[in-house]
Amino acid sequence: MSDTPQTAPQAPTLGEAFFYWLKLGFISFGGPMGQIAMMHTDLVEKKRWISEHRFLHALNFCMILPGPEAIQLAIYISWLMHGVTGAVMAGVLFFMPAFLLLSVLAGVYLAWGDVPLMQGLFYGIKPAVVAIVLFAAWRIGSKALKNSVLWGIAAAAFVAIFVFDVGFPWIVLAAALLGVIGGKFMPDKFKGGGGHGASDKQYGAAVIDDHTPTPAHAKFSWAKLGITVAAFIGIWAVAMLMLGGNQALSEMGMFFTKAAFLTIGGAYAVLPYVYQGGVEQFGWLTGAQMMDGLALGETTPGPLIMVVTWVGYLGGVAKTVIANPIAAGFAGAAVATFFTFLPSFLFILVVGPVVESSRNDLKFTAPLTGVTAAVVGVIMNLAVFFAWHTFFPKATGATPFVAPFEWFAVVVAIGAFVALWKYKVDVMKVIGVCAVLGLSYTLAMGAM
């Protein structure tokens, strides 16, 4: 006899959803996998707004899209619940706190260059990020890897990216092809996460459950597709026309539009492209400034791709797009952010109805099941990467374990993981405690 709730909770109102997505925007640390883990904990396990199966189906789809997968997952889930209004609301709230914070930090950075208080806080947050990403790997892997075949795909993905530095898009493509083959010759291994179903009701009935019909606004029609595409082309064109008198801002608009469309694999795939364009092609910032921005992007809430806000702010100031440097910085940041994220809404609203109509068709779900397995391996690689650079901050490929070794960061990471895994402590509390510990430690060391 199951002790899980058999009755779905009441569907959230638009207001309730607004405050959840706003909160997530402020606490979404840990990069895309940490953010996905937070959404899984909140929306699947605690609130039961969406079932495990529907969550993973949406996640698999977002993983193969160009652009930031975590924010696209948020847009997708909110779109299912509240239509276009919900999609826009969730997407904007997901990145707005990070946009404001990074813009302010960029201004402080240009004015003063160094903020010891922030460095101390980030010193504690970095090992917390390691724990969050590792916990995400465990959480998603324990649910999605239901058999040895899927475990094998996850292991192969980890080896491919960690040992051979294979690009994430190629890993996703290979995993999808394995899913196509596996769905034909071993259908039980690729059905709903591996034969036993990705959703086994361990969390209870959900508002959007496994067999909940697709809402009317999420059903596919050619007319709706045409109107949506035309609307997005119109929004993009009007935005570009508004920048027409400023060459630097127009270049930013075109560049970040291409960045959003041409990269698959999330922030880590687009970063080399942004670095090349922002530093080498347009001279919006220096290489050192780009790395400083990346460090802040890793340890502030919001998607890691929010580093484009930093690039845009510094570029706006460097190119004097407006006489006032603060206004110039915010103008550049707004342009970079807007044109980076606009395609994410397009992808969900245009392709989402097709994905919803395919969720019970093994021809479509088997490749996505393979992608999920590969993603677990990629998350593990991300956890190892973060841990390496957090515990050995001066490490390089040639000297991977060069001193100093940050023993304090190791202790904080272990404590954070235990708090998340064993004691189910809220992620926000873990981040807060780790930040205070980091600040206290750096102040104490500085006083010695």
C-alpha cells in the first residue's frame, strides 16, 4: 500500500506561480544543473505541480535546444501551466535578478576593481556550488538510470567529455542516436527512463500528471505556429530598429542573436563563442575582464549564460554607447541580455506543442531517454570540473594539483552535500551558511 498522496494538489494560481519563479530567480545558484535540481525538488517532489515523467520529458527536449537549458525548462513548465503569460513571466523572473545584480557588480568592478566582501562571500559559495551540482547528478541519475544500458550511456558520456574533451552537442547527438537504435531493438530499456518508467509515483499525484491531457493552449496547430513565428520576427525586428542609430548596440544585437541560435549545449558551449566575439572581434572587454565576469557568473544566481550581461555592460562602457557611463553600461547589458534570451521563448512556444504531442510515442521518447542518461554523465563532469578549480584554484592542465590546496573549501563542500543529501536542508539556507562561512574564514585569514 503506497503512502504517497493519491490526490493532486490544487493547481497554482498565476500569482502563486509568480512568487515561486521570482524566488527561484534570486536563489538559482549552481549553474544549469543546480537550477534544474532545485526545480525538480520544488516542482516534482514538494509542490507536485508536475510529475517526474513530464518533468524529464521537458528536460530532455530543452537539453537538445540551442541556448540555456535551465531557463528553457522553467519557460516550458510555466507555459504548460499558464500559457504564454506564464512562459514570459517565468523566463523574465528567472534572469531578471541576475541581470540587475551583474549590472551593478559590473559598475562596481569598473569603478573600484575589487570587492573583498564579495570575494569572501564567493569563497564560501563556490564549494556549495560543487555540492549542489554533485547532488543534482545523484538526484537525476537515481531517477533516470533505471538499467545497465542507461548507466553505460552515462558513463560513456562522462569519459567522452572528461577524458577526450568531446563537445557536448556531439555527446547529445550520439546519445539520441543510441536512443533511436535502442528504442527499436531494446524498447523496454528506453521506455520512460528505462523499463520501469521514469515516473513511479513516489511523490504522489501531480497537477500535471503522467496522463493529464495536454491543455488546449499547448496543442499544436499550423496557424498558431505561423502566428508565433511572425510575432517573434516582428519583436526582433522592432528591437533592432530601435538600435539602428547606434552601431555598437546594433552589433551587439546581431552578435547575441547569432550566439543564441548557433550554439547547442547551454552556456558552456556558447562561452567560447562569446569570448571570441567580445574580446577578439569587437573589443568590448579584455580577456582578464571576461574571466572575472565568468567567475561572478558562476557564483551569482541565474543561468551561467548571464555572463552576457557582464559582457554587454563592459562593452557599452568601452564603446561609449551613451555619454553617461552608467547608462551606457545598462544599455549594453540590456541589449546583450534581451537578444540572448528572446530565442529561448521562441523555441518553447513554437516547438513545445510538438513535444507535448510526442510524449507517449516511443520513436520520440527513446532518443530523449538516451539524452537524459548522457546528461547525468555530463553533470558529473561539471561537478568534477568545479571541484578541481575550487579545491586547486591555481591548477592547469599541465599542473592539475598545484598548490595551494583549499582544505577549507573541501570541508565546506562535504558539509553542504551532507546537508542537502542526508538532512534535506533547503538550498537557499545551504548557500547562505556557506557564504557566511567563506566570509568569516577570509576575514580571519586576512587578520592573521
